[in-house]
Amino acid sequence: MDKSRLTTDALAKLPTDQFYQQLQTSQHGLSSQQAAALLTKVGPNTIQQTKSRSQLKAFLKNFTSLMALLLWVSGFIAMFTGMIELGIAIWAVNLINGCFSFWQEHAAQKATDSLKEMLPTYTHVIRDGATTQINATDLVPGDVFTIQAGNSISADARIMQATALQVDESALTGESLAVDKRAAYAKGDGKFAESNVVYAGTVAVNGTATAVALQTGMQTEFGQIATLTQHQKNTVSPLTAELDRLTRQISLIAILIGVIFFIAAIFFVHYPVAKSFVFALGMIVAFIPEGLLPTVTLSLAQGVTRMSKKHALVKELSSVETLGETTVICSDKTGTLTQNQMTINHVWLPDQIYKVSGQGYVNNGKLLYQQQPVDLTAAPDLALLLRVAALDNDTEIQPGKTPQAKPKIMGTPTEAAHLILAQKSGLDLKQLADRYPRVQELPFDSDRKRMTTIHTQPAGQPVIYVKGALDGILAISDTILEHGQRRPLTDADIQRINAANQHYAGEGLRSMAIATRAFDGQAGLPTDPADCTIDNTEQHLTFVGLTVMADPPRPEIYDAVAKCHRANIRIIMVTGDSPLTAKSVATKIGITSDQARVITGDELAAMSATDLQAAVKGEVIFARVAPEQKYRIVQANQYNGEIVASTGDGVNDAPALKQADIGIAMGVTGTDVAKDAADMILTDDNFASIVAAIEEGRTVYSNLQKFLLYILNSNVPEAVPSVLFLFSRGLIPLPLTVMQILTVDLGTDMLPALGLGAEKSEPGVMDQPPRARNAHLLNKAIIWKAFGWYGLIASILSTVAYFFVNWLHGWPNVALAGSGDTYIMATTMTLAAIVFCQIAAAINCRTKVNSVFSVGLFSNHHVWWGIIFEVGLLAALMYIPVLQGLFNTTAIMGRDWLLLLSIPIPLVLIEEGRKAIVRQLNH
């Protein structure tokens, strides 16, 4: 960027001759030589993409987390100590898990050149004094180019000439209404509000203009937003940080246990140091829950699948859980909380007020008076207003290509709303246009703030139709239509009209005035409509009435907002719309009370970081904000310790989406820029889907804790045999081998654990506040349950099973078997007892406090298929010879099966009793 160049605002203010001199151009445009030199200097008019991370790095990322590194080390230790099969099995688990994670994330997120796609392909410029068509990428500062309705705008540019130009800047500002543009400079309200400047990436919806390019490519405001988004660093998700913490905890516990066992082996069993070291390393490997990482990954993947069925596509697995932590949602208004479809809901006449049902750009409602449909033949004043609304109109509505697709507006939202109003009244727009053909037009401009058309009536007499801003219409009106009669417009009438307008404005609604004028021989009015001008036509009007409109909230938003409040999730509206409209919508849908503070973009710019952090703690609405300010708001909430979700659909939302803990883009109306920046995309643009996704996120976290409890509790009965071996100084042979421990960790535990990951939400999950930021997956309650309750019971029962087999073979009259058939039978029964204790644990872990019978004992089919699998796997280990040799197992008899089958039922009933006591105490 040429640092000597003036700012956009300064360039917009310059007198025309100084402006051309500053940009070294003229009204005849640049020469081809000048353009070529400038193109070499400033580069092409494109949005440069940052270098994407290589697929190799993305792949290797899945093998370098703390848990993955712990498993690599564990596998190496196992191989080093001679347990080759164990080491290979651990490494295989790590490889499979890493490949699965890479595939899942790669399928969900592919890099796209979305910003480039949003820029138009061709632009008409004036070069060498002649108009020519060039590729938009070749546009340079100083180029003079033309703009027509429907054109996407190729560069930030100053308007030199304009006729009724209106520009849709919603992708940049979030403002739902088209903005009037003209050649004369006016500052406007907020950023991007200069009256004579248009911006790259916006769209002309009406009129024509000639403009001079000020900035192109990455120097445009569009490009600056892209730079802002590209330079933001990806933050570590809360789940990733929590899993790293959990890994450190488990590693510390495993190493501590290894050290204790190493010392005990030397001083209690009097093992040689080398043998004690190998034994301790084996215990470290055995105590690490090797199945935790794949179980977490697969559980998150299940969450992703369930969310996709609820219209939420998650790009990163860890984002699933982050949703459950969300404490604040920073939401754009237009297109997110509202439908982005301007809808007329009232028609105000001096003698009547009509309501209009239905919403959006489809004919799905009626005009009503006192809840009854209106007969236009009995309401001539209303019929006239509707005729003006339909005919004094340059917009066309094209139906969607599919029944689900939204109609396409060729023109302005306000005019589209007037066409739908006419259709709801029963008027046929084509027949109306044929009966009242247009013969002259005085186009809309932002100085007059009105549009006038002249039509021939069926009897052949011309008539003038006018619509526009109320203040301007009243200033040129001297009569009013009431009860079908024209009479002089009085001060009392004006006061009554203004009072109605102010009432609607207070509710966040917008009003449009409708007026007419007859060709009745009044002085100054020409007889030929072709001779009509603004000066001789727009005077002595007859005021007819007001149309009142708004961008309606989404129907489902009310329930979604109420759910957020019950879940203690705050919603902060962040919009480019006006403060009055923003507060009205926020109050209407229940986001805030009418006491909420409204902070404008200009006020925000003057606020310090400390002031902003204090402001976002209370009820607050942000209006007229610029894109870079949106992510300031997100940052302020994050500094306050909040987990922030930011929603949006426009280019202006991308920086905040990237900065947020969870960025949520709209899939239907959202720009590709927003989708690329987001962590999650809503395929139905439905705010209620966010609430469903948050509920799913909370459920995923709860289920993570459930299967963490399930996996860890088996570590106790796995460790107790070694404890018995050590503290008996070898008199009790090892009741469980390391390969049998691995059978539990990576075999029998896996599918039931995954079944717990599919558990549905427990009742009341959205009636609780988000968990504290310092809450952890592995907390005291889980440790107590895993080690002091479930694990302790399983340890007792598995130890009893071991001694039971030895008792059947003569113990205590003979020594405990340390080898041979009896020893293999004893270790097999120990393993089997642990597995059947885990069956009970899988059922018990399905609920935290509620009775498992209240949610349906057999409602989670995944858990029961997992139980069937683990029993089948256990049977395979017992009865398939090759597996018997590998896992030190043997076949058991029928009486042994009966003993095993009797284990789960009492364990489930005991746990049900404990939960009942807890529920009673909680009440």
C-alpha cells in the first residue's frame, strides 16, 4: 500500500479535480500503459490465500498428542521388556486411532478459495477514453468503472456519478437494508457509511453509477478482513487441553505406581534389581488405559454424526465437546436471529390500521382487519395504497428453484416486501401492471429519499404514484385521503401521522409513506407525463398511508433463547444494524430486558479493554459495529473466563468466528468466508440447531466422564493381583498376566465404552449451568467411584474367583498354583470375573444419579451389543486354542459360567440403591 495515499474517507471528501490528481487519473480513465504499470506495482485484484498446512503435518498431528506419545513410549517399554505382542498391539491402537482422527477431520474441512470466488469475474472500465471489459483481477487503483444493478463490486471505489444507486452491504456490515449511494459526500453513521464510497464484495441492487477504484485486492476493506482472519492463530480447544492434563495425571499415577512396585519388588519379594525393573515397567504399561484415546476419538465422532442429523456439521472433533462448555454466544442479528427477509406487518391509514400475516418473500398471509380478511372493494383507500406499493416498484421476486429454496430478490428488500403485500391482498401483479402501464419514472435517490412513477389508468388518465421517507413525503403533501375523500392536510393530521411513525419506530419497525397525485390541471403540472420532472411533479401530493415493516425473528428463536437462559448461557447481540432496531429485536425475542445497555461501534472504539471487559459482564447489545470490533468483543468475554461461541453468516463475521472458542457459520445464507473460518456450520441456518448442538456437547462431555469412569475402574482389579503378589512376597502367584490386562483395556472394555459414548442426554441437562472452567474430566468423584467403589468391588470379586479355583483344587491344604492347569484356570476365572464386573459397570455408568431403569434398561442398544461382544470375546479367548496359548487362558465348565452370570445382577441392584440414596439427599 502506498503510504502517501490518503485514507478512504479523505479521498471521498476531496473536490473532484483534486481527487483525480491524487489518483493520477481522470474521468476518461487510465491509459493502458498506466494500468499495466500499476498492475505490476500493486499486484492483481485478488484475495491472497495463506499457505495451507501440509497434509503430512495434519496427518502427523494426530500422532503427537500427549496421550499418543505416552502410548508410543508404552509400546516401546513393552517391547524392551520382552512383551513384543503387547508393544505391537499398543502401537497398532495408536496408528489406527491417528488415521481415524485424520480421516474424520480431513473429510469435514477442505481448504477453499472462497474469497476469490466472491469477487466478480469481469468489470467494465474506461481506459484510453473508451469503455472496455476486463477481468476483475486486472482492475487497479485509478481505474474508472461502471456499476449496474446486479453487479458485484470489484474494488473499494468513490462514486463520481450515480442514478438511484442502492448497494447491499450486508455481507460486510450486517445491515439488512440496501444502502443509498450518491456522488456527493456525507459521513454517515458508523463504518463503511460514506455516501459516495462502495466496497469490494458488496452488490449493487438498484440503479447505475460510475466510480473510481481506490483500493484493490488485499488493500480493500474486504482484503483487510481476510488478512485479519488469516493471521489469527488457532487456539487449543478446551477438550484438547483437558486430555493433555488427563494424560499428565495418568502418566504421573502410572509412573508413581511403577516406582512403588519397583521398590516393593526389591524389598518385599527380594527380586533382583533387573527383574524388579522389568516388573515395574510392565505395571506402568498395564496401568495406562490404552483404550482411552481411541474411545475418546470414536465417541467424539459419534457426537459429530449425531450433530449432523441435527443440522450441525462439525469440522474438528474436539469442537463437539467445546459446545458443551459454552457460556456466551455472540450472535449476529441479520440472517441469524432474524430471517433476513423484510416483511410488512402493518398498514396504517388515517382511518384504519390493518395487520398483515405471514413472513418472508412468499405469499403466505393475508391482510386482516379485526382478525378478518379484508375485501378491497369495500376499502378503496387501502386498494389505492396497495396499487402504489405494487406499481411504484422496480424489484422482481424470482421463486426458489426448489420448494425449500428461498426466493431470489432482484432489487431491494423493501420493494420486495411491498410486492408480497400486494399479493397477500389478492392482487395479480402482472394484470395490475398491464392495466396501469408505466409511462414515466423519477428514480429514487438518497437526497429525496423517494421514488415516483407515472402510470396510465384504465380510463386513459395519467396518475402519479410516490413512495418514500415519511418526512420528505409530508413536506410535499397538502391533502390527505380519508374515507375515500381528499381533504386538506392539517397540523393535527401531521401530528397524528408522526405519532404513529414514532410508535412503530420505538418497536424497531420501519415505515414507508405512500402518496399520489392526480393529473387534474393544477398549475405547474404538465399535461404530457413525458415532461414531468422532480420539481414540477413531486408537489401537492395526497398522503395515503404508511406501510410498516421489519426483518422478522426466526419462529424457533424464542424457544431457543429461552433454553439458553435456562442453561445459564448468555446471548450477546453483535450487529451492524441500528441501535434502535437491535434493541427492539433483542427485547422482543427475549435476549435482554429493555434495560440492556446498547453500545455503538463508535462508543466501542473509544472504550479501553478494561471497560469493555466490564461492559460484557452485564446485559449489553452491540450495534453499528465494524468487523474488527466483533472479535474484540469475543476476546473481552474470553478474558473474563467465558467459553465463547460466535455465530454469523457474512464476511464481517469471519474474524470473530476464527477468534471464538467455537465459531458457528450459517450453511445456507453464509458466505464461504464465514464457513471457512467457523468450527461448525449449520445446514439449516437455524439458531435452534445451536441449542441442540450445545445440548449434544454437554451430553458428549457427560458421556466422556461415564466411559472414563468405566475404563478406569477396571484398573483396580488389574492392579490388585500384582499388589497381592508383592505383599505376599511371592507366595500368591500373579493372578493376572499382562496380556490378560491388555485384553480388558483394548478388547472387552472397548465396545461397551463406545456404547456409553452413544448414551442420550439425561433429563435436565439443559437446566444446569455450564460446568466451571476449572472443572476437569477426571475429578474426585470419578476417582472415588472408579477406585473406591466400582474398582474395589470388582477387585474383591475377581480375587474371590482366583482363590475359588484354587480352593476347588485343594487350597489351602496345598500351595497356590504358580503354573500348570490349575494356575491357568485360576487366571482365566480372574479375567472372566473382571469382565463380568465390567458388564455391571457398563450398565451402572449409563446414568450418574438417575435410575438406569428410568431411562430404559435396554434403551441403549450400543451398550448391550458391546456386552454381547465382550462375552463373545472372552469365550473366544477361552475356547480357541491359538488364543489360549497367547493369553494364558483355558476352557471353563458350566458351573463356572453360572458363577460368572450371577455377578452383574447384585452389583446393578447395589448401585441402584446408592443412586437412590444420593437422589434423596439431593432433594
